[in-house]
Amino acid sequence: MCLGIPGQIIAISDAANMLATIDVCGVKRQVNVACVAIEPLDALVGKWALVHVGFAMSLLNEEEARQTLAALESMQALAHEVDDFTGLGHSDKEKA
Amino acid sequence: MQYVDEFRDPKYARLIIERINQTLEAIPESRKPLQVMEVCGGHTHTIFKFGIDQLLPDSIEFVHGPGCPVCVLPKSRLDECIAIAENPQVIFCTFGDAIRAPGSSGSLQDARARGADVRIVYSPLDALALAQQNPDREVVFFGLGFETTMPSTAMTLKQAKLNKIDNFSLFCQHITITPTLQCLLEPGDLRLDGFLMPGHVSMIIGSEPYQFIANQYGKPSVITGFEPLDILQALLMLVEQIAEQRCEVENQYKRIVQPQGNQQALIAMQEVFEAQQRSEWRGLGDIENSGIQLNKEYQAFDAEVKFCPEKSTAKDPAECRCGEVLTGRCKPTDCSIFATSCRPDNAIGALMVSSEGACAAYYQYRREEHQ
């Protein structure tokens, strides 16, 4: 029920009614952007948003998404170092 | 799919699980197994779909919480909305999730089979468009859900009012999650060590409303996204809080959730809704301050004012243990009717209806283990 899907705003289709065209995996649909509206509305074009029941409910913070993934990357880098330190090649471990 | 696939990468899942295992070593055995409640039904679904519970050690147990609006929808409310749907003047619009939920005389789907004009819509705006296309009919939208869904209902009603679409109304079954969490935390036989908080409710309300969980009850919580890596990373954050004896409201889902929530959405909700003293939750009973109703300004759009359906006093079937499952007191498989008389194609309890319900998830993903 509370699920949402990320999509990219590609055009403002009806500014008076706060409608934008959003691309979710190549599928385009009209969504209402009243909950994420900024001035000017055209500045939304290119931004990513979380879509729920036909409404863009939150703009996706791309920098935060990168940081979350970077934290996971650094966890992997640390795992490699530990493996090197203990003499266990990471690739061997993956094969095992 | 961008911003989805990256958060499903199995190589990172393995690393996070290793880290969770290391962190668990610092927690005394006497505290284990840790009982972690995933509040949201969307999380329950991800946990089962990706087998996350099976990747984790026995020292962490999930308690599947009450955050699935279809699962906590009481039979009496369904009876009332079916009574409205059966009015020949009405086109009754609902999200697909709710159409199979059982009332006293069947579901909305059964009402449709009997001739009622019940339609599944993707968005409340689709229901509003139907009202404009059918000026000689009454279109009723079944507003169901937590704060995630409330702004879309509020925005739609504002549009209906502005454009004077008076053949459109709302059957309001919106509810709010924090009073229910407070109920679960009140002293009782339930032991919970921490919470994975619903990411999309938080995107609207922010993190502030959860502070009481840390301040009053001394429990850690983490606002969590919906992909498998989100859930694992949030679990790691939660286990770290427990190991370090901290209790805070942390935010794993920073790409979507801001601490202050979504102000535009909150303002729209305030314009349209007000708190109701209490609301009945299936399996949990009446919970103070958990209901939401239309305020005076929007009374004309209240389907219950418009159609005055007879109040139903229907109760859940006695054999159902939904309430105990929702509060972590038993597993779905402990219920005598699970997978026998209560199945997804013939749901008796509400937890078997929605794919986000714990019983439906067990039925779909774990049934073989229990046969």
C-alpha cells in the first residue's frame, strides 16, 4: 500500500493543474507534482522523484543515494583489505 | 532500474550480513534473540520476497508489525463501505489492495459480482476524473492508508472543491501509525528490542514524531527504505545501536526522507483532515487518537454524511489470531486456520488478504517448511 517507485520528471505537461510527465523505466505517465512543487515549476525537469498513487511525493536526493552506496563500497574495500591481511584472496573466497 | 537495482546487489548484502554477525557478538547472549519489529507491511513483503530472514542468524527475529492498512481494516468498516458501494447511484473506487478484504457478507469484489459498480483505480485523481466524466452518478473514493497516502487524498479533495465537483466524495479510512506504536510499547508481555520504521510514512511526517520511542521507551529505531540492502543496512544500524547501548531515531533512507518530512504534503493534509478520537484496528481493537476524518470545511465530501450507511458492529471471526500475529505474540503458522480454511483465495483473516500481510507472506514464501 505504501510502496513507491522512483522515476525521472521529463516535462511539465500542465502547470495550471500541477501535472508533469514522469518516466519510470521507459513508461511515461502523468503525475501530480503539487507535493514537490518548486519555483519555477520547470526546475523540476530532470529531477528524480518517488511516485506513489499518481503523485510525486518526494524528490530523490541523488547525492544521499550516492553516499549510501559509497558507504557500502567502503565496507567492501575494508573486506578486501582484511582478506589481503589474513592471506585469503577475495576472489578465491568468492569461488568457494 | 535506476535507484532500485543498486540497492539489490547481493555482494553488498553478504558484506552487511557479515558486519551484522560481528556486531551481534558484542551483545550479551541473555538479550538474544533480538526482537526487531518491521512496522510497515512493505518491509514485511521485501523481507519474505528476498528471503532476508533466512540470511540472518537465529539471534535476530522479525516481528511483523501493524503497518498494513488492509490488514488492520475492521470488518465493520468494510460492511459500511460495501453498503455505500451497493447504492445503484454509486461508482465505488478503491485501490486494488482492498478489493478482496472480507466483510460480513463478502468483499467489495463479491459486491461487484452481485452487481455493484466497484472499480479499481491507481490514483484518487482517476476517481475524480470518473466523477467529471459521469455527472449523473455519485463517485465515492475509498481513502485507505497511512500518512503516505493521505496527501494524495487531500490534494484530490482540494481539487474537487476548487472545481466544484460535488458528485465526488470520500469514504475516509485513513489512520495514523504513531498512536498504535505507543500502544505496542505500553508495558505488557511484548518484548521488542528495536524498530524498522516505515520509510514512506516518514517521507511525509519526518523523524520528529518518532522521538518518543527513544525518549519515553528507550528503544532504538531506524527509518528504513524498501530495497533489500536498505533493510539490511538499517538492521546493521539498529544492531549497532543496541551493541553500543544507544537509542536514537536514525535515518537509513536519506535519499527520500528529510528530518522535517514534506511540508507541502503536511499543509494539504491539515487543510482537509482532522484527528478523530479513536479508530478501530482489526485485531488490535480501538486505539485512541489513531483515526483521521474530514474537517468541517470538507464535510460535503464525506461519503458517510452523504449516504449514511448503517453502522456495522461486525467482529472478527473468533478463530482468527490476526491480532496476536500483528503484535508478535504468535507466528502465522501457529494459527489453526492458517493455510487450511484461511488461504489467499478464501481469506478469513485480514492478514491473509494483502500481499503485505504476514500470513499472506508466510503462505506464499514459507508454506512448504511448515507442511
